[in-house]
Amino acid sequence: MLLNIIVLVIGFIILIKGADLFVDGASGIAGNFKVSKILIGLTIVAFGTSAPEFAVSVKSLLINSGDMVLGNVIGSNILNILLILGLSALVHPLNVKNNTVKKELPITLMITCAFAVLLSDNLFAGNIVNSFPRGDGLVLILFFGVFMYYLISMMRNKIEDEEDTNLPSLKKSIVLTLLGLIGIVLGSNFVVDSASGLAKIIGISERMISLTIVALGTSLPELVTSVTATKKGEYDIAIGNVVGSNIFNVGVVIGIPIALLGGINNINFSYIDITIMIISALLLFLFSFNDHKISKKEGIIFLITFVIYYSYVIIG
């Protein structure tokens, strides 16, 4: 058991450092091509910080830990909004651009609801067990394609920010990106193997392990990135990181591995988990729609919801 805990901690350290290098390198590449900050937040930063979730999902499917795959994404999407944006809003109220409220947040809510519907077979046909076949993965990839189409359109109409004189060179950025990816893959292997081992030793379900330890561990890059961005006044990156990560988690972290490696049978997740995931996305949209800002008070509401839900997960 002690060995599993040590490997888990080492895995998290490698994951976080790998994601940190990846984001620095990928952001440097984007900066060298003068991509706008909100686009960096929605793509390079969001996809980079979601790379641990993707690596963990692929590894989990390969060892037939389907609950780990779903719990990782559900837990990470809940954490991204309730914990990460909640803490970020406490640091400073987050300004949300009009375009984000009208387009990006509705896309987030749409793909989250689609994911929830695909998970809930039993609600529509009471005589079948919830499952997540290849076809469901393909549906999520199609939804992600809509998001990518939006990003391409946004890129064509982007307004370039002022040039950053502190950018690393393109060569250095590529090296950092490659080193980061290696760290992410290695770290994810350690995390999944040790988390699965702990679940069996302690006798608790993979659902709880994946919703708590694994989800928090793979969301740490998003947490560090968004809070740091908020401190620096880079609200576009903080918001874009979470929005892009949640869309990436559903469309790619779940969609692609399921479509390529096969589906998941006998899903063991509570509808409470799925409901909280939808409520989180809905609250984010409503708070932002109201005054194009996530205030400190709304950040506290996020955090209270987070505490209540995770108390239920741990106690239940």
C-alpha cells in the first residue's frame, strides 16, 4: 500500500511538471505565430492542461478500467468549474467576454448535456444497463468538431495582441512541448496503476478513486494555470483554459479513446455525479450571462457546491 501511495505521488509530480513544460512550450509556439490570448486559452493552454486526462483515459481503457475513464472526465469537469473557477474568482472577479457568453459557454453546456444523455441509457429504456459504446464516442467527436469549426472561424477573425518580447524561441518551445508530453505519458501510467491498486487494497470503488484522487490530480495543471493567470490579470486565459478543457475532456478524452479502443459496459456511476456536472456548466453560463463577470460571491457559491458534492462522494 505504501508503495502505491509513493508511486501515486511521484506520478502526480511528473504529470504536473510535464503539463507545465507542455503549456510553456505550446504557448511559446503559439506566441511565435502571434495567436490571440483567448484563442491560446481555448486551445493550446486548455488542450495542454487536459493532456493528463487524455493519457489517463487511454491507459485506463487499455487495462479495462472503464469507471476510471468516466470518473476522470466527470470529476475533472466538475472540479474545473466549481473548484478552479471558484478559487480564481476569490483571487479576483473574472471578466467574461461577450463572445464567450454567447458562443463558447453555450457550446460547453451543449456538449456536457450530450455526454450526460449518452451516459443515461437506463433513463430512456429501463430494461437496459448503462453503457458507452463506440457510437457514443463518435457522437462526442462530432460535437467536438463543431467546436473546432468555431475555433477556426475565430482564428480567421482574430485580433492580434501586442507582441510579447519575453517569448522563448520556436526551437526551445518545441523542445519544452516534447519533454512535457513525455512527462504527461509517464505520469499518467504511474497515476492509473497506483490508483487502481489503492482502490483494490482499500476496498473502495474505482468511481470514488477516479472522482477524487485521479480527477484532482489531473486537474492540478488547470488549477495552477487558471489561478496564476487570474493573478496576472489574464482573465481570458483563466476562463478559456477551463472552458476549452471541459470541451476537450468530453470530445477528445472520452470520444477518441472510446471510438478507437472500444466501449465501456456496465457503467457504475450515480446520476448525482452526472447531474452535478450539468449543474456546474449551467451555473457557469448563468453567472457569466448575468453581468459578464464571475464575482467573488459567485466564486463562493461554486466552492460551497464543490464541498457539498464531494462530501456526498466521500461519505456516500
